[in-house]
Amino acid sequence: MGFSVLRGKYVYLKESVYVRDKRTMTRKPRKLGSGNFNQNKYVTKKETYIGKLVKIETPKQFYLYETFLLNRDIKDFNKFLEEIEYDALFDSYLEYLHELYNITKEDFEKKNIVYYTDSCIYFSLKLIDWTKSFKFSPKYHHTDRKEMERFIDRCELIGIIHKQVIMALYEKLCPKRDENEMIAEMQREIDGLDKKKMKKLTVSDIKDFIS
């Protein structure tokens, strides 16, 4: 899925949708196939309307997310990032953006409106939901750089530009490894090392080594 501003004042989300032709549902013997497969043959483009652009001014007085938290008696920023849940952290940063850009909740919840700034931040309910509901691609592992960049691009688009916050959000999205699974994996590695036979040294080898 990609982001696009069309016709100067309207915002759309563009995505490629894989649609199978019904004729391909019939199973055929492999010998009748050509051996060639063109996935693009069954891909169609889809556009989802997001809303009309409404410009907001860049704040005259800029302050950091940490300052926003300090005003709410949150002093240990790293501990806060570590302990807070994904949805709560996401919503907290959005609250900061609302305050920073002076966007009221009533105005923001108007349908089909996309607030934007000169710094290319696009702020709307649909775009936020699109970012917040990020799903890992089945083609890549969550540690793959492409997945991380895809998530970072979405965050920065809606104004989440704090690197520590983005990485904290991403880590909270990553699947947690089961402790028993990790122990079993470590045991397999240990067992593998035990099975490796060390090369035996002869007396002459030892003498050569000492000399």
C-alpha cells in the first residue's frame, strides 16, 4: 500500500490487490502448464479515498514529547517507553500532536478531513488507523529492514518522528518469543557443540605445538 496526494487537494491510499482469475481455480495436470507464472497478471490497483486537505500552521513554539510527558509528571522517559502498552503509547503521542498543532478533538474527528503541514505531516483518523493497525508482511521476517522502514515511513507520515518512540512501538508489535522455546533452542545449540568431535593430537603434534 502506498500514500498519494491526487489532484492537488485530495488524499488517497493506493494499494495493489491480488485477484485470482476464476479460470485459474481449476486444477490441471502439471504437464499442461507452461511453467511460467506472471503474478502481475492477477494484480489490480485499488484506491481508497481518505479526505480533503486542510492546511494547519507550523507551531510558533515547538516543544518535545519529553516536555509533554514532564507536564504530566512522567519523569523517567525510558521506563515509560518500556512499560507502556502499544496502544497507550500510540495514543499518548497523538495527544501530544493534537496539543502541539492546536487541533481540537471535535475538528479532528470530522470525517474525510486530512490536516497537513509544510513539513509534509498528514494527520487524519483514517491515516492514523492505517498506521496503528500495521501488519507484518508474510514475505519478510519482522527483523527485516524493509519491514522496519515500512513502519517508520507510516509513522513519520502522520507526525510520529521521535526515533525512540518509533522503535518502542515497533518492538511492541514484534511477536514475543516464548521463554521455553528460547531455552530449548539454547539446549539444541549446546547439544550440537557436544556432538562435535575435537581433532586428536598425536605426541609429535604436541611437541611441535610446544616448540
